[in-house]
Amino acid sequence: MAKVENYDVVIIGSGPGGYVAAVRAAQLGMKVACIEKEPRLGGVCLNVGCIPSKALLDSSEYYHLAKQQFADHGIKTGRVSLDLATMMARKEKVVQELTANVKRLLEGHNIDIIHGMAKLAGSDRVEVTQNTSEAEKSKDISLQAKAIILATGSEPVSLPGLEFDEHHIVSSREALNFDAVPKHLGIVGGGYIGLELGSVWLRLGAKVTVIEMLPKIATTLDGQVERKLQRVLKRQGMNFHMQTKVTGAKIAGKSVRVDLETKKGPAALSCNRLLISVGRRPRTSGLGLENVEIKTDPDTGSILVDASYRTNIPTIYAIGDLIPGPMLAHKASAEGIAVVECIAGKPGEVNYDAIPSVIYTWPEVAAVGITEEQAKEREIAYCTGTYPFSGAGRARCMGETEGFVKVIAHKKTDRVLGVHIIGPRAADMIAECVLALEFNASSEDIARTVHGHPTFSEALQEAAMAVQKCSIYGS
């Protein structure tokens, strides 16, 4: 019989939701175990998602700058060449360092780390088949817990007839580890993952074609921002087949022939690699949800929870990509803190109206709150103010003048409803806007806040001024 260990909280998954929940639970005096099936902690985000993709985005941007823009600054480099193996090794080093930091963080809070496959065996019990060396037999243990938190994240969705073969037809995981720059990378899906990975390989020399069945890319973006982003990416060399459906694909030698259905009729595309990036689904396979009859959404597979992240089983909770809402690492982390505080009887909550989203193309795109289209749909009286980065001194100094800031405010109260940024450092600038929404700030509050000069954030201040048509620099 498996040995039984008793805990206050058992967390399945060590990604941004799981490890943050574990630390918060330990801080509140709970005995905690965190179970991870992979050899390294950190989940999808740290190992095969957010972190490695951003490492490659930064490296590829440096390569692009060295080839295209350093000369404008008086920096002569001569012939620039790519060492992809070194770039990939650097990415791996970044991942290793951050996952090691997570391990130290959990160990520093006396959290038991258990590597193995976890399965629900009851409302208060988790059975784990521990990872062992090949020379040893698998070791099963049973964990008893007052509360169980499911935080296993998500996985890429494949398409019928376009199943992943991990070489020609790939998911985002494989697209982070190509051993050579593809001559032509086809991408099915114009969402943020496809656009980011497309940007990486485009900068490194690949021809990139995005196939999107809808009339716009990154469909959650404000329309004005989406149109600007697509124009910029086209100028950079990214090709787009919009309102185009993939009907099939066939591998022939070193190429993939992709069959398309366009507005004008059938067509075909040939590429070396085909990245399927049409979304992600909750990773629940093997968790044993059926053992305790946890309810899920029949359409999406998301686990259904209440305002305290409790499933229909009172002692079992779920967070992050497993539950409805945007699949974002920072959302999962916020929920990790909130769910533990709810378990502890504290008022844990997440303000879903103030969760930022970021696309790490260049220029970056960041947003929080509602779009102009949503304001119209909800029949909200609103005003907008925009300001281009071409009018910001800091952007001029850096030679990064592409893009703008857009502020949407309520017409009567001036309360900020949404902020949308496309431009340099948008990912960092959005934090001020999130804080504004959290504290129900008005556009006047932002406009009257003194911003450092010269900074990119001055464009935000100017856009807020423009809401009231009082910008002294804007046209």
C-alpha cells in the first residue's frame, strides 16, 4: 500500500499559478506539497512558453538591429552572421536559471516538491506515481489534503488532418527549438503566439506566411491597434492570407503542401515548416477528473468554478488555464494568490476588468480594459484620445517612433475604461494603466500626473490630455 502523507494543501502543477499558490499557502502557515510531472518546475510558461519565447524574441531583435539599424546610430559592425546554436543555448540558460529560482523559492518556504504523475483519487486524496530512474521501479505515494488545487495549465490544440509530427507540422513547443532557420515558415492562426514566433523566425531570415480564417489578426485587440499592427508586420515582411481556411496538408520530402480555401476559391501553399497556432486547451488528461465527477464545460473542456475557484467538489479548486478566461500567466498567478486566500477564509479575489494583455512583437502591443468596439456594443458613452510615439522625444532619440497610445474614457465621468498601446516598451507602460483602472482613475488623473521627460510614458500622458482635447503637442 502506498504511503500516505497529510497536507493542508496539495497543488498539482508548478507553473505561474501553482508555484505562486504554493508560496502564498506556506506564507499563511499551511503545510504544502506541489506536484510536477516534468523534471523542471515552472510549467509551460517557464519551460516552453513565455520565457523561452521572450528570450528568442530579444535575441532575434538584437540580430535584426545589428543588421538593419546599428548603422543609423553610427555603429559599424561589418558583416553580421547568425549563430543559431549559441542563441538557443542562451535561451536554455535563461530557462534553467529561472526554473532553478522557482525550486529555491519553494524549498525556501519548506514546500514539499514531488515529481511525478498526479491523479485525483477522491475529494481529499491525490495519488502520485513518482518519477524515478530507469533502473528503479515507479514509486507510488498517496497524499491526503484538506484542499486540492488544480493548476496544470494548457496545451496546444491541433487540427484534424494537421496533427503534430514534431518536425514538419509543429506546435509552439517545437517552433522554439528549430535547429535551422526555415526557408519558409507557414503559420496557421494569427493570434499572439503565432505572431510572436513568426516575428522571431522572420528576423532570423525566414519567409513567414500567416494563414488566418478570420478577417483580422489578434482578434481581441482594439480595431485601430489591430489594423496598425498588421500594417507594421506587413512592412517588416510578414505575409498574411486573411479569411483563408486550411483544408489539409501533406508532407512531401522536406516540404509541407498546405491546401487552402480562400475567398476566391481553392489555393495551395508550400512551406518547410507549418506551425499550428490556433489556440490552447486545458490540460486535464490523466488528472482523474472523472474519478470525482468534477464538472467541465462540454465545449471548451474548462473546469467550472465559483467565485472562490471552488469546483463542484467543495475541497477541490482550479485556477489558471484550466478555468474560463484568458490564458495568461499573470492571470494564473493572481488566481494562485486569490484561491489560497479563499481557502484560508480571507477575501481573495481577482479584478478581471484590469488584467493586461501583451503581444511581444516589435513594436509591442499592450492593452487593458475595454476596446472601442466593446464600448460601442455596450452602448457606453465614451471619448478617446490618441497620441503618436513620433511626438515623444524619447522615441525619437531611440529611432522607435512607430505606433501610438489610445485612451478610452467614459464621456460623463471621465473614468478610464481602456488603454491600448502599440509601440516601444508598451509591455512595461501598460502597468500604469492597469493601476489606473484598479483605482477608477479618470483620464484627467493621468493627464495631471507628472511623467518624466523624455520617456515613452509621456505619450500616455498626452493621450490622456487628448481625451479632453487639451494636448499642447498633439494635432
